[in-house]
Amino acid sequence: MNLKRACHLRVPVTLVEKVEIKNKASACGLSMAKYMRAVSLGYNIPSVIDSQKIDQLLKINGDLGRVGGLLKMWLTNDVRSKIMSKSEIEDTLYAIRATQHSMLSAIVELKRK
């Protein structure tokens, strides 16, 4: 059911408040009216910026997984694996895992907002 919005609310704000509301609405990808309506009605408004950050982190995490897979595939070739020492390989794998863990923690934190 699509009801036409015919009533208007007048809310006096300062210029600083208006700019802040406009910036927050833009960060959510909403017009000021849609943003103020959603906030006033108590809806949870996810930030577009947070969603973009999550998408970027997930892409990087996927890239790291592919790098790990390529390293594993490379190691199955005995001739090439002799180029790297065991400790270098372990250090590389540890760095990949540590980066993935940090990124996943950041993603979880962003999703909680």
C-alpha cells in the first residue's frame, strides 16, 4: 500500500545541525527527509560507507585466501619449493592468517554498528 505523504513536520535546527543531518543522511545514501523519517520512527539505518568497507574487507580476505591457495599449489611442486626455506614458508602462511584474522575482526566490528 503506497500512501502519499501529505503532512509536513517543521523542525527548527541550527545551521550546524542541518549540515550534520545532511552529512549523516548522505553517508547512509538517503535524502534528508528519508533519513529523518527513518531515525524518528526508530529504524536501524546502516551506513553505506560501512557496507562499502565490509565489501572491501571481504574482497581482500578472499584475495588472501587465493594467495594462500596459490602458495599451497606452488608448494606441491617439489622443484620450486626448494627455493624457499621452511621457515620462510611458515612465516608467509602466518602473515596471511594473521591478516585474515585482523580483517575478520574488523568486519565483525563494522557489522555490530
